[in-house]
Amino acid sequence: MEKQLPLSFDNTAIAFEAKTDKALKKANFLFSNIGKPWLVKFGAVMTPIAFKLRLPIKGIIKNTIFSQFCGGETLEEAATTALQLGNYHVGVALDYGVEAMEGEHSYDAAVPEFIRAIQYAASRPDIPFIAIKITGFARFELLEKVHRKETLTAAEQEEYTRVRNRVFSIAEAGAKHNVAILVDAEESWIQDPVDALTDEMMSLFNKQNVIVYNTFQMYCHDRYPFLQVSLEKAVKNGYLLGAKLVRGAYMEKENKRAAENNYPTPIQPSKAATDKDYDAAVKFCIDHLDQLAVFIGTHNENSCMLAARMLHEKDLPHNHPHVSFSQLLGMSDNITFNLAHAGYNVSKYLPYGPVKEVMPYLIRRAQENTSIAGQMGRELALIRKEMKRRAM
């Protein structure tokens, strides 16, 4: 007889158990407005201007969109948010949301900030992951040149060695403190050096357990085959693969660049094709848990349920050490908290940093959310369902 899986993403009592009535009303207000594309476009244009003119908007932003989607302005504030989530068995993937400034000094200065976050995470049971972007430590044009496999000058070779050493320092700190490092995906025209650097770090630090994860964006049609090749390479070279699965975040930019430069777009022909590859990747990873660890980063309920059911039906522990789920802070609490309640490893992606510096991140989040068909409607419906339940 088949075991019943005690999991539903419609249970709003569990989904919003961490939210007060006031916080729920605030979320209702925010999602009602984020769902309006004109308002998001207006905010994207006007917010940087307001900061430039030094208009007093920081408090408004901090008390609305920032408090919904960010953990705080400092590492310490983010840790307080992590502690609150930890009370509900939800972990955290710390994400220093500041967009990197250009220049070697800025790249060097970023490294100790991440190592400090790793050291702090090591002292806490509720912060198992730290997220990094290679573009936070490297000049974009240099990565483009490496991706095109052009010969670097002696100075550029030295520059690239410094990039590698920065990434090595962070991965080494992760290994020393047993905190996993999630390496974000980048634009397709700089992805090759990102893959190469991440593969090297996995080969160095993923011998006994998985410390370093590469990110596979399934809205690119070559990424599912690349996931399979990546596992073959890991097995051949004697290390464990870390696979973070996402759908992707640069679709419009990718399609636009492909059209302008007259090359075939790397993007899938349809959302259905993306969903198909994503779910195939989930199945592939759960079928190879002896050789890899998977980080399922998605707001798609069907994909999360697929992974949860596979573990359940294979009679594997819900909290298998090689399987983690994750959603962004402030979104899809119905997935996060219900997974945690059913005993699965789940975390929130928790960006932090000064309000002004994190604004590009927040604007991207809002733009992405308005472009996801049905996402805002689903969020609002669940929030209102819970408000109605509490009012009874």
C-alpha cells in the first residue's frame, strides 16, 4: 500500500504561521501593487533618481518592499531574520545583495565580507548556505574574453589569476567551516569561465561532502545536457557534484542580445520546454544522490511536489542531507513552510545590504515577479485566504 505524503501547498495556516495579522495585511498591500507592471516600471525609473536627488525615500522603501524581500541592512540584522525563520525549521541562504562596484579594489574588498558571513554562518545551525556571484569578483569584459577563448595578455592573465584566487579563498573558507557556497549563474556569454572556476572549486572541495554548488538555469536549452555531463566529469575525477537548479533570470536580455547579434537564442522555445527540462533535472538528481547534492531553487509548486514525492516514494528521509529546497524571502511561503513542516530541508534566499545598494536587486525581483504569469495572483489568493481564515 502506497504511503500517503502529508504535504499540501494550500495549507495557509502553516504557510503564514510566522506572520502576524499586521504583517499579513502589509504583504497583501505589497503584492496588490507589485502585480501592477506600470507601477514597477515607474519605481525602476524613479527610485535611482530619488536617491541621486537625496529625497527622503529610504524609510518608505525599508518599511515596504525592503522588509518583505530582504533580511536587513547588515549581517547582524540578517541573522535576526534567520533566527526567526529557524524557529519554524526554515534555514537561510545568505545573499549579500549589493551589486559589486567595478575595480580591483572593490573585488578584493568583497572577499573578506563573504568570509565574515561564512564564519558567522558556521556558528549558527540555521544558515547552511552562502550565495556568491563570480561577477562580484571579476571584470565582466575579462570574463567575456575568457568565454570567447581569446588569448589573454600577460596583464589579463594575472588579473584572471586574482579572480580565481578570490573564489578559491571563499570556497576554502566554506570547506573549513562546513558552509555550502552557491555560485550563481550569469549571462550565457560569460558562463563558460563561471562553470570552469566552479568545477575547479568542486574538484578541490567536494571530496567528502558537497561544499560548492554550480547553478544550472533550465530556461537555457543546453543546461540539462550540461548537468548530465557535469556529473560524468565529477564521477570521473572523484568528486561530488553540487547542483543548484533554477529556471533562470535573464530571459529578455538573452533573447534581445541574440536577436541584435544574429545568433540562435540559448533560451528554450517555450515555458513548457523549460518546465520539462527542470523536472527532468530534478528526477535526474534525486536518482543520483550518492554522487551529487541538489539545491532545488524554485517557486514552482509542481516541481517542489515532484521532488518531495520522489523522496517519499523512494523511502528516503525527507531531510536527506543531499536535497535542499529554497524560495526567495517574502515569496511562496506556502511552499517553504509546508515543506519545513513535513520535515524537508528548506531555506529562504535571504539578501541583505544597505537599502540604496540593494535597490537594483529589489527592482529586478519586482520585474521578474510581474513577468511570472499567475505568480502574483497565487500569492494574493493565499494571503487573502489566510486573512479570511483568521477572521472567522
